[in-house]
Amino acid sequence: MNNDINLVDYYKAIKKRYKFILSFVFIITCVAIAYSLTLPRIYLSKAVILVSSGGQTGGLSMALQSSGINLGNVLGGSSSSSKLMALLDSRTFMERIINRFHLIPILLGEEDNSKLGMEYALNGYKEIIKLNDDKKRGTLSITVELPDPKLSASVANGILDELQKSINSREVTFSKKQREFIGNRLVTIKKELLKAGKDLAKYYDQNRISSAAGTVDVMVDPFLESGPAQINEVFPSALDEAENKLKVLNEKMNAHQNDYVHNVPQRVYLEYLGQKRETLKLVDGLLSQQYEMAKIEEAKEAISYQIIDYAQVPQKQIRPHKKKIVMATFLVSFFVAVLAIFGLENMEKSGWWPWEKLKEKLR
């Protein structure tokens, strides 16, 4: 028996069993149609934000760039983008979104407020909410895929709202603490500098400076150096309380006797006041520089962005693609049916056909 099969034999095989092919393709296609109808419609909402290259230093950056200085290199271009991604991917932020929009029933198919339920919900969260960081354009896209188009847009815009709240309420950065400390210290130094100038002018007015005669007792302790002014501010005018406070003051003065430098020449004390004022001026200049640097560092750590597009309610679904599902199923089922026919024809030509042997046994 010749086992070779040509194209004519294939055509005859298809013609012989065309009813099987049509029935098989029809049944499988109907199943695909029924399955596609059960799939939920998914809608996509998208929000886009523009990430600034560094902190909020717009005017300062333009002024420095006009002088040939690029502040962007100092602040770093991708720091805000990385911080935004880290914030959006944090567990705390995702839990806030899930709880705000009650997404657990949607993500799990049932209400489950347990810790394990939240763990499963967090896994599902990353499947419906996706982040895309486009470093070339400097944009960050937030896409939300949900069966409800209105809820999809609400969640996307809610993420923007919660993002701003998180930035506003986040913990104070180290640079901000440093700036506040330097600022407070700078105010203190400026007050001390002005007071040193007043002390120097007062000493000139009240004393005739002599290099040979005239000495003063100098108190180097900060509390006792400005003792009279502090006494007038602290002690009340009532006589009974004043006596008690005077007793305490005497005890403190006795305890700080070693802080006095006795018999200091007037000219030396004058030089001391001048040096003190110069030292305060130097410290004031250094603190002013540090304060400006701290402001730049704080701007570097700040997260700056601008919302380009808010999420809109989508009008068309993104999936399922029912037509593609039906067409792909139709083509695949047709080829499977044809291959099955060719296989049966080969078995029949080769003499191995179990149905014929079964018929003979039944006779």
C-alpha cells in the first residue's frame, strides 16, 4: 500500500470530513464568545506629573545660570523622581490608598480586613496601579486599571492628592533641622554682636582710658557678665521675694568667684571688648555662609513636581479585546481541526485505524 499522500488526498480528506471541521470550529468559537462575555471590562485612567530637576530654587537657579553656574548639577536632576517613586511604592502610602477607596473587595473579591487580607491586597494593588518613570522627558505617569471607569479616575486623582499630603506632612529633613539651628544661632550671634558694640561704646563714654593706672574686674561667665540686667528682669519688686532672690544671687556669685579676673588694666579690657566684637563679626559671617548652604541643601532634599494631566473618566475599555479573542480562537480551532483530519487520514492510509478493528470485533 502506498503511504504517500498528496495535496489531492488532503483536499479529499477535508471535503470528506468538512462537517466535523465546521462543528468543531463552531463549538470552540461559541465557547470563546461565551467566555469573552464573562470577562469584566477594564478601564484605564492616567495621571501625569512633571518632576522638577531638584528643589524649589527657580529664581536662584536662573540667576546663577546667567552667571555661568548650573545649580542643577549641585541639586541633582533625578533626586525628586527617585523620592517620588520611593514614596509611591511605600507600604504606608499603598495602604492609605486601599483604605481610602475601599479596594479590598475589588482586589480580593471579598471583604477581608485582616492583616493577611491586606497582604494579598497589596499584591493586587501593584497589578492595577502602575508607575512609569520617564527619565528622558522627566515625567512620572500613574495608571489605574479598574472595572469601574469613575472609580479608576478617582483613584488616580486620589493618588495625586495623597501624594501632596504625604509630602506636606513628612518628617522634617536633616537639612531643615540644620537650617533652623543655624538660623537661631545666627540671631543670637547678631544680638551679641550688637550688645558688644553697645558695651564698647558705653565703656568709651564712661571711662577715661589710662595705660598706667586704672583696673577693672572682668567677669567671663555669661550669667554674671550681664548680672545687673538679668536681676532687673528676673527679680520682682516685692521686698520679701527680693530678699530671697538676693540671697540666691549672692550664693551664685560666691560660687562663681573663680570666674572673675581681677585687676585687669582698662586698656587691656578695652582691647578685650574690641576683640570680642571682631570675633562675633567673624562668627556672624561664617554662620551666614552656613545658613545659605543649609538653605541650598534643604532645597536639594525638597520634592518638587507639577501636575500636567489629571486623570479623566475613560470612555472606552482597554480590555478584554473580545474581537481578537474570538478571531484568534476561530483560527486556532480551524487549524486544529484540519490537523486532526490530516492525522486521521494518515492513520487510515497506513492501515492503523482502531475504529475499523473495533467494528470487526463487534460483528
